[in-house]
Amino acid sequence: MREFLTVDRVANQIRLRRSTYSGTFLLVEGSSDKTFYERFVDKLGCELVITAGKPSSKQRAIAILEILEKSNFRGVLAIVDADFDRLQNTSVTSPNLLRTDTHDLETMLIQSPALEKVISEFGSEEKITQLNRDIREVLISVGIAIGHLRYISQSDGLNLTFEGITFSKFIDEKNWQFNDVKLIQEIKNKSQAFYLKDEDLEKRLFTEKSNNQDPWQVCCGHDLVEILSLGLRKAIGTNKTADVEPNSLERNLRLAYEVAYFYKTQLYLEIRKWETNNQPFHVLQIIE
């Protein structure tokens, strides 16, 4: 019950803020999302509000939006990660709710040319040549298996634990080769889910892979960054672990992401459409 009170409190704070602020309130899930989006917003006309907390930042953002909408509060927009919404055909419940083009913000970063800029900074040209594979395709081919297992866990109610899994237990650091069976074993161990049979999960994983879903909707961005971090240590780079740890890489990807990349996204077009439909409120900087 406390979480719902907290959601109400955030909504009330926004209502109170309206008495002295006439701009747009943009709800985002976390501090890294705020860091990303504030580069594109008009800081005078749009104020970002972080909704991080339990049960989840995304659910909280949607709940806060719903509370404000019920009181006919104008000038509020929420941007959340798509997660598995598109795979589950989950419809958007409000014209004031937008989702990332891909699974999450991090996959949008990796899909963009920001990835090449980070790899050129931390990768070894010689090792990348020896690998002779497209790095983005390698990330996706490994990340999609983990993404499918996350999806299976959610849709089948398995409640598997993915936080804190050791990626080097199922990915060879030297050649970046991936092992499905070892992945399943690592997740079972981390989840203490020994009652689940390896064969059943392998079959379920194979079935999901056979559906040929869009990998950018399946893969979790944090997983892709973990895989990249591992590769930059030996397979495609010679970095110390501390120099390419995931949080640092995500920060570098955000820094390498140019405004021009954002202008090419569906999300950008949807924000502009929202602005047209909600005048005089606006979110983004005016392009000169």
C-alpha cells in the first residue's frame, strides 16, 4: 500500500508544481534515462521527473500518469522502455504514454552508430579483423538467448533471477563463443531453480527462437552491454575489466549518441506528434 501512496505523492507534487510552472512534465524511469533525454529537451519548457522505485519504475510512471489524467491534468508525458510489450501485443493505454523504439534505451544506443564510436575507442583493430564477424550481430546473437529466457520467465511465471549472473560462465572470453546449456545452468543456479529440467528449458528456448521475433524487441540492453564489456577485455580488445565495466560503457554510449541519431527514431516523431496535439506544451528543443 505504501508504494501506491508514494505514487500518489509524486502525482500531488507535480500538481503543486503546476502553480508556479507552466511547462511540460516528462516522466522517465531512472536517472540514466533523465541524463539521456535532458540533452534533447527544452530545459525551460520541459521538466523531467524520475519515477524510479517499486514495484517497477515503468509501472510507477504509468500509475502516476493515470492519476494525473483522471484529474484532467494537462501537459504531462511519460516515456518508458518497451520491454516485451510489442512481443505481447500490449497496447498503449494513453496518448500521453510513449515507448522506446526497441526493447529499452540501451538497445537504442547499441542500434545506433554510437556503438561504432565506442568500439573504435576501446576495441583492437587487429582483434576485430581476426574475429571477422559483425560485432552488433555477435551481441544480438548472444543477447537474444538471454532475452528469450527473460521472456519465458515472465510469460511462464518462473520468476528466474537474471540480476548478478556471471556472463563469463557461458561466454568464452577469448573467442566470444556462447554456450546455451551453460547459460541455462547459470540462470538455474542463480535462481536456485533446480526443479526445472535443462531439457525443458532448452526446448522452450528453441521454440521461442523459432518464432523469429525482432531481436531488438527481445534483447535487453543491459545484457548486450555486459556481453560487449566481456568482449572488449580479450576477444575484440585488451582492456582491464575496470576500464570497460558495464556502467562505464553505458555512459560512454550515451556520450557517443548524437542528436542526429535521435532525430531518426520513431520516438522522436511520436514526441513531435504529441507536441502538435498538446499545444502550447512542448518537450524538445526547437531545431534552428
